[in-house]
Amino acid sequence: MSELSERLEKIRRQRGYLLPHHGLMATAMPEVLDAYDQLYAQLAFNSRRLSEHDHELIWLAILVARSEGLATHHVNRFLQAGGTSEEIADLLAVTAVASGCRGWQFAQRAWEPHVSGLRAERTFGESIRRAAGDLTFEQAHLAMVSALTCLANFDGLRWALRAAYADGVDEQHLAHALALTMFPGSVPNFAQAARVWQELIIQGDVSASEPFRVWAELEGQGGFDEASGKTPG
């Protein structure tokens, strides 16, 4: 067996499948494949702070938000971790709320001055809880923040993070859910989601724990614009 075949067979054994980009990287840039595979394996297969069930539930929310059909193996992993078809149905309801969040945002902009007591952000949060069904509120919130990140709806993400804090969702679990979006949802979306969370902490909109406050208040996290002394626009 050639070195290329051995490299790809190792990935196949680990994951149970291969995709074309694995072969491309193995052929043209094996050192990149090694680094990529190590990071992906940590994110995709090592749940660490979350149960395997919840880890895979978040993956399903991401796949729905991205309309991603290549990673259907996560459905099987969810079911093997004790997930049920009823929970998948509830997850679809939560991701439907994520997709429809722009409707609440529109109502806030255009209708709140005309409809007494509408309070679109509050009703959005209530809709997350109603959609949860048999899922716990924490599971629904984790699915919501990951879906909104993949949808690049960062104003909606602000609402979702405030709602998650209001329901006492574990910050480490929130961080895990956002980190899972890196590969299917893009690193730029993940970076922007982190910025949104950081701003909420700095503004005092959420009651963050000390480690997360230290992160948020650390200076010099403004990217190239800050480093170059220039601002966009």
C-alpha cells in the first residue's frame, strides 16, 4: 500500500468514511491534512464537556442550518448516542425558529412602535422554549446559537445568547456549541459570533462568569483594523 493510501485508510478507519477533499489534501498537502484532521477530530468526535447525545444534537442543528447533506453520518451517531426521532423532530422545530428569527427582527424594527406590548425579542425567546418539546431548554438554546451562527444572523444571535443566559445555560456548553460551527459554518462566522458574545459581556447584557469576563475585557482583540490603527469605512 502506498503512503498516500495508508494516510487515507487511517482517516477512513477513524471516521468510517472519506470525502474528496481528504484525498486532495493527502495528495497535494499532506502536512495540512494532518493538522486539519487533528483539529476536526477534536471538534467533531471528542465531545469533552458535553454528553455524546448533546454533542451530536448540536451537529444536527448545524447541518440543518447549512442544508449540509454530506455529513449525514452525524444522524447515525446521534441515534447511537441514545437520540430519538422525536428529538430530531423537536430539533427541526428549533431550527425553524432560528430560520424565522428575521421575522421577529422585522417586527421589532417596523411594528413595535405600533403594537403595544409586542416585545419581539421576548416572544422570540418564548418561541425557543415552546419549540423545544421534549428537549431540555439548554439543548434547545445550544441548537439555536449554533444555527444562528451558521445562518450568519448575528443580531438574532444576540437575542439567543441573552435568552440562553436567562435560562441558565452553561457557558462552557455555549462555547462548545459555537466552536462546532467552525468547519461547516465557516471560521469567519465563528469569529463574528465570538465578537457578538464578547460585546454582550462588555456591555453588561449578560451575567458572565469571571473567566468569560476576563476573556471579554482583554484588549487587542480587534483584528487587523485595530492592529493597523485603521477602521473600516
